[in-house]
Amino acid sequence: MKRILFIFVILMWGCTKMEIEPTPPPAVQKIFSVSESSVVDGQSIYFDLPSAGIYTLTLIDKETGQIVSRERFTGKMGENIKKIYTKSLQYRYLYLLLEDVTKTEIGKTTIIIN
């Protein structure tokens, strides 16, 4: 009888649900904090701006120096989020350049289109 109770207790202990703590969301990496990043179509990119104002994001072909895309936007001070669309791009290695309204470079990085 003791064996049956012992086996029953072991089975009950083995069948209890283990509590698993949720994994925290991954830390957001700022695109200009690294020298090179891989991106996919529709990916959000994160970057910091020193002040609110008009800024320009430019995609430049790394081999030829040709401007592929340019977007002017109104940014806010601190963290900003933009989506990058790459489906129509035929280039694989590009520079991503962030400039303010006076053409002062705020950030520059290399992106690899996946």
C-alpha cells in the first residue's frame, strides 16, 4: 500500500504544471549604433535624433555612390521609428545616411538587403 501511495505521489508531482516566466522582449537596437545591419522588407528601424525638425534618410548604393532613395520627414527629439521597404530595390549593399536640414550628417551605416 505504501508503494502505491508513493507511486501516486510521484505521478502527481510529475504531472504538475511548471511555471515558465515569460521571456522579455528583445532590446531594440538603434540602426546607427552599429556599422552594418541586415534588413528585410517592411522592417522597422530605430534611431535617436538630437532635436525635433526636418531630417532626410537617404539610401546610397555602396558600389557606385548612386542615390537609390531619399525621404524627408519631420522627426521628434529622442527615439524615432521608420519602416524600410526594400522589395523594389535591386541593390544588396547600401549606405543609410541620416542628415538634418543643413545637410549635417547625423548617422551613417551599411545595410544589407535580405
